[in-house]
Amino acid sequence: MTKQEADILHEAMEKMLEECDVNENDFKSEIVEGYSGRGMYGKETYALIINSFTSLLRALMTFPELLYDEDEGNSIATNQIISNFQTDKLGTSIVIY
């Protein structure tokens, strides 16, 4: 996951906490730099730790404008963000990378 993708996902979760009446625990998120997941063989990437995948999707659907790149004049490759990441379970949390 790129820094830009991690920032977009994190910002969506933060906006849900700031602007919507939601359960705080469902929308907690934390960006991790230098994460090395399964099958990465020591390579590092950005990751996002969340408590609920459903909450992440809800945040992206609530604030789709975050997926729009004004500099490029078009939508950031939404399916790139949604389909190209992998996940690991961290006990009660999920890491997306």
C-alpha cells in the first residue's frame, strides 16, 4: 500500500469519527510505516490498522470525494485501493497493507 492510499483510508476513518455519530471503537485507525506482512519476505510497506473492515467500507462510501485526485482531475483508482491490498489479523484488529 502506498502512503497516499494509507492516508486516504485513514482520513476516511477520521472523518467518520469527526462528522458522524458512530461508535468510536469501530472507526479507530492507525497508519504504520515499515510493515512487513505475510509473503513479503522482509519488504516493507505502509499499512493501516483498523478494528472493522465493514467500518472502513462504510467510511469510503460516506466520503467518496476522498477518492478524487484534484491534481490529476480524475478519480484515484478506487479498485486499486480496494482490491490490491492484503490483510492480516492482529487479534481483535485487522491490518491492511
